[in-house]
Amino acid sequence: MGQDSQLPKTIGEWTTLILVLVAMGAAAIAAIAASGFVAQLFGLTGELARWILFVVAMLLIGGMFHRPFWVLAFALGALCAFIAMAAHIVHFQILPAFGFAVLALALGGVTAFLVRRYG
């Protein structure tokens, strides 16, 4: 884009703009579907509840484009895998415990990489 203009000028810039708008529309449709499903699942019938769920879904979808979201997601995944590993060890199920240990280490490694790289 030019320094004086705010509008896209090249075909690539127009294509990117159109793809971003399509992705935003798809995210809104997914948020509407998710909020309707969750509202039905919990038996919420009010329009306010559906709008609140829609806003929460849009915030989650929007958060997917920021690094702190992924750091939190991988860290929680590692924590959940560690807890599942401990539960399987308590019940003497060694093979699933080993699998969850590997998963916890992998997710923890991704989390550590993201924190070190992008701090």
C-alpha cells in the first residue's frame, strides 16, 4: 500500500482483504452455531444468553490470533496431560500413563519454546 493511501492498490492486497473478510464471516457463523449449540445444551432459551455466548465465542475465535492464547492453550494442555498421567499411574495403567507423559512433555516443550521465542 502507498504511504498516502489507506486503500489496497494491488491485486494481492485486495485478495488478502477479501480473504480476511471471508474469514471473519466464517468466524461469526461458527460463533453463532457454537452459541446456539451451547445454549441448547444447557437449556438456555433467552436471547440474552445466546448473545452472551456469541460474544464469548467471538472473543475465543479472535484470541486464536494472539500468542498469549496459544501459550495458555498449550500450558493447560500440558497440565491436563500431567494430571491424566498421574491418574493412570495411581490406577497402575502404565501404557496410558507413558503416553500422557510424552504428551505432557511435548506440550510443555511447545509452551517453553513459545515463551522463550516470543517472550
